[in-house]
Amino acid sequence: MYTVLLHYVRLFYAYKYVYEQFIQSIQFTSLIVVHFEFIKDQCQRKYTTTMNHPDMYNISNAIQKKAAIQCLDEFGKKINWSNNGDNAVDLGCGDGSVTNILKKYMPRNYRKLVACDISEKAVKYANEHHSDENTSFRVLDIEGELPEEMRGEFNHVFSFYALHWIHDQEKAFRNIYSLLSDGGDCLLTFLGYMPCYSVYSVLSRCNKWESWLKDIDLFISPYHTMQDPDIKVKEMMEEIGFRNINVTCKEMLYVFDSVEAIKNTVKAIEPFDMPKDVYEDFMQDYYAVAQELGLMEINNNNVGESSINCSYCLLVVCASK
């Protein structure tokens, strides 16, 4: 009797240990999920904050517009348009001004262009200013679950200056793959190295600005300091199933005609939502650090006017399903 009792006691403690380990694993997994959702929420909040003033963005997004035109001129011929009329989607459309540029490169017989952004304010602004019979704007989180009606619906996927905001890059690219119909293709541009990211990193370590620039890594492109980002992106896309993949790390140059133009551009995209007086002080330090790091080339002409050169890396992706 004693032997049997001892056997059951041992079984009890063995099962108790397994049960406790199981509970701990569930708790740990829950913590990971909660942490991931927090990071995702922070990334979404930061991007949405930059689109709280789409009217300002519309005025100050000259870099994005110029780069979209350059990339469409150079890579647009790789898009395989059909004669029957195609459906296209533009991801991260913001205020809709770049979507409006995209339409000029599309054949006249296109059936439908759906432009998407995570910001409700931006989508509302875009619908009011750029929608028409064949073009509509809707809210969509490319990092989230796709609406069923959008899966396999599009012959072409475009995105200009948006995907670098995404924390989970693989999920975004898998969703892009899912949006495409069989044989469809995509043209995507997003930031690699960008000087402003380096400036933000320096300022975030200053006592004066650390409270404003907390969680700065969530705002910086995942490709900013990455070695060979074009290779990493191509490998990820191959694993997902994309075909005919071409990833180019394109060196870009934009010339600002004044310091004020730089301030306006940074203000249009910065996610920190600073009051005006704080922002003016911030930009003084921003400009000083940028000069100290040698990130801007200043040109002076004979009449005392200055222009500022800004070089950066733009990743351009062409691929098909």
C-alpha cells in the first residue's frame, strides 16, 4: 500500500511540474504577443501622426513627388499592362498627390485604381481632392489582415515612400503578394539610408530631446544601417514566392532651395507632433547636427543665396507573381 501511495505522489509532482511549465510558457507567449502588438501600435501611431496634416504634406512632399516621377520614368516600362483594362492598388498613398501622378503613367483604359493609407485623415483628404470615377481611396493597414475582397484582385501593386514605415516587413510583402492576381506585378519604392535618420539618432541621445525622440528606432527605416539591403529584400521576396525580382539601391539627390524648405519637409513627415515653439528650437539643433555630420552640402551663389544638397538611398523593387 505504501509503495502504491508513493507512486501516485511522484506522479502528482511530475504532472504538477509539467503543468507549471505549460502555464509559464503560455504567459511568456502572451507577453511576446502583447509586446509585438505594442510595437505595431507605436509604429502605426507614428506614421498616422505624420498624416495628421495632409494639407501640409501636400505642400511639402516635393521629394516624394520628384522621386515617384523619376522611378516611373525609369522603371514604369517594366509594368506589364494588358489591353483589357487592369486593376491597380497604391499602398501608403498619403494625401493622394503621388497617386495622382501615378494615374498619368497608367493606360487610359484602366478599370480601377484603389489607393490605400492607414491614416483616416489622409484618406478623407485624398478622396476630397483626387478621387474620380475610376479612382478611390480607402483605409488599409498593409501590416494587418487583408479584406477578403482585395485578395488576388489587382494586376499591379504600387507603393512610393511608404513601406519603410512598416515594422513587420515580411508580413507587408506577403500581403502585397496576396493582393496580386496570378501574373501580376509590382513597383515599390522605400527608403534605405536617409540622413535625417542619423540626425534623429544623435538628437535622441541628448537630454534636451530624448523625451521627444523616445522609441526613435521604431521610426527609422529598417534598411537605414543595413548592409546590402537590396540583397536582403530580394531573399525575403524569393522565399515568399515572387518571381522576376529586381531590387535596386538607387542613389538619389534632392536640392533644397533654402533652409526653410528643409524645415517644411521635415515638419511634414516628422512623427513627434511638437508644438510650434519647440519645433523651431528642434530644427535649429537638427540643422546644426546635420552640418556637423556632413550630411548636407551647402551651395552659395553670387547673390548670397544658398541651396542645400541632400543625398539618400532609395530601394526600388520590381517583381511579379
